[in-house]
Amino acid sequence: MKIIIAAGTGFLGQNLEKYFTEKGNEVYILTRNPKRKNEIFWDAKTLGEWENILENSDVLINLTGKSVDCRYTEKNKQEIYASRIDSTKVLQQAIDSCINQPKVWLNASSATIYVHSETQLNTEENGIIGDDFSMNICKSWEKEFFTTKNENVRKVALRTSIVLGNNGGAFPKLKLITRLGLGGKQGRGNQNVSWIHIDDFCKAVEYSIDHENISGTINLTAPNPLSNEEFMKKLRKEMKVPFGLNAPVWQLEIASIFLKTETELLLKSRNVYPEKLIKNGFQFLYPDIESTFKILI
């Protein structure tokens, strides 16, 4: 297949590129800083020569979006919103001008679209979507994505949870704080953690491409969310770290100012279930956190 990954130089993009290239596919990356032959310049908001690469492609995967790991200042909020909406909008324009359009377009979204939930298990069909900055970003993003319907382009929005891998994302930081003895529960510790191993993430993306009956929104997360307290306990156990200091909310609030981030990333309860993948017969390599930690540590 000919696969285009927009904003494919980050943690998820690099792993997807490696995964699909090793299977003999032709992968091109749209990036602001092209350095290799298969990388093409784009600014993620205006049409340009990059749109030619979409012609006769099989798959478009859009991962564009400013990281939410920052303080939610008005400037950052605007950039988080614009980076997602503008890139989705301009990719749609490029697809509209193609003679032979991509067959599948997978667009990033986030499991953060669902409300803070300690008891309600959020599936694609029954998930409760709320109303705050993060959830509204996801809603606007998906609305922009699904507004235009192209007859020959199947669209899938990837509501991805925390992706665990050793070469990027949140996991190396979690291991570091655990090693330093700071790997206790965060806040009350009863907030749920939804997660997925990076290999399952890549496999699920491929599965969504290969299965034509998968369209609309899809939860990209392992089927066994667990509490933050349990998550950290199992991580300490696998790392053979005997103790971990707990971090109360007030401490996290102070730390988040210095680390230029938001406590929501740690304290929001994400209780998400991949019902669509399971119903379509997807088999997880790492369905529980124990098997995930075992392979990553």
C-alpha cells in the first residue's frame, strides 16, 4: 500500500512508519522539517506541492496536533485547537482535488472526549461525552473530520488512550519517577487509566485499514482499564521498586506549574472500552497491564 502519515515524525508516527515499512508498504511523511527522502514539507494549514502525494494513495493517517502536555494558557488553547482543525480542513481540501482519492482516512482523536468516569465504562456507542476544554476540542475535531463525506473515502476517527512504549510518549517518564521512588498514586488514585501498548496501537490501525466495516469513531485502547493506584502498584512491582511516594492533588498542582503541564493529564479518569475492535474480532497482543509491563521493562 501507499500510506501517507501527516505529522508522522513523533512517537506514534515513527512507530507506524516502522511497522508499515517492515511489511513492505510505501510510507510518506508530511512534516514541517523534512530530512529524509520520504518526507515532504507541509505547514499543516495551506495547500501546496505536498497534495500531489495523496494522488493514488491507499491510506492517509493524520496525527497532526499541538501536544496537550502544556499549560492551558489562552495562546496554547488556541494553538491546540487550530493545529487540529486547520490540518483536518486542508487535508479534506487536498482529498477533494484528487482524481484518485485515498481509500481510507484515519484521523487522530482522543479518548479524552469522554467524561471523567470512575464507574461508567465508555464504549463508542454508550460513552458519555462531556463539555470542557479538552472534550470540546475533540468534539470540534471530529465534527470537522466527518462534515464532508466522500463516497470513496472511508473515514475512521481514532479515539486513542495513553500509548505505552519505550521510545517516546509518557511511559519513559513514568518509569523514571518510579525509579526515583515517586511512583505512588497520583491524587486519590481511584481515577481510571485507559492505555494501549504501542504494538497493539499499530496493529489496531492496520486492522482498521483492512476491515472495511470499521468506520466512524473507534476506541483505540486495551480492554482492561485499571485505577491509577493499581497501575502504579503493578509498575513498581515489575520494576522491583519497593515503595513509591504518593502525590496529593495540591502537590501535583504546584509541580504542574513548574513542569508547564496540567494536572488533568494525570487526574482525569479515563474509563474506555474498545467495543468496536472486540466485536470485529481484533485480538490484543497485550490485553492486560501485567503482560504490557513485562514486555516493556
